[in-house]
Amino acid sequence: MTGPQWMDEEAGPVVRPFALTGGRTRSSGEKLDLIAMVTATGASPAVGAGLGPEQRRILEITRHGASVADIASEVDLPLGVVRVLLGDLLDLGLVAVRAPGKVAPLPSERILKEVINGLRAL
């Protein structure tokens, strides 16, 4: 009887997502928003010499900027894993993250009713 084989016919050896993050489920910083824009800083390659292939691919994708959701889709990894990897890159100064802009508050119900009444009066 043989043990389980961690092979996928098409993909080759299978690596569980938690192995890419060292078992971590959260990054050291704030949780990154799905639509936050990530851009590579262009820091020295010597700093990123110990990076894994997934993190190097993320740096390649973010060279021209991409959202967190786009990066997760492009590298074909779960969003939680990508957030941890991005957090590591952020800690190393290899990427910059720009949070999405603030959304203006909705107008009050009273103002909306006044607008509707004004339109009806036309």
C-alpha cells in the first residue's frame, strides 16, 4: 500500500496554499482591500533575491499596477494567500499599496424627497 501521491497529471506536484505562506493566514499589516492598487516599487533586486516564484510573478504583474483581485486571478491562487504574499512584499518595500478612494456619503432621505418633488413640479 502506497501513501497519497501529491501529483496532478496536468500541473505536476501539488503544493498546498498554506505552504506558500509558511502556514500564515494573515499578513503582518492591514487587510488589503480587493480593489486596492498594488504597484512594484522597483527596489533593488538584491532585496528580493530570496523570493519564491509566486512573489516574483506578483512583482512582474505589479510592474504597471494591478488590483489585489486582479493579482489573485492572474497568479491563480486563493485571495487569502495572495494577501499574505503581498503583505510580505509590502514589508520588504518591494510594492506600494494605494487604498481605494473614499466613497461620498449618500444624501439624506429628506434631500432626495425634495429633489423628487422638484422634478414633479416641472
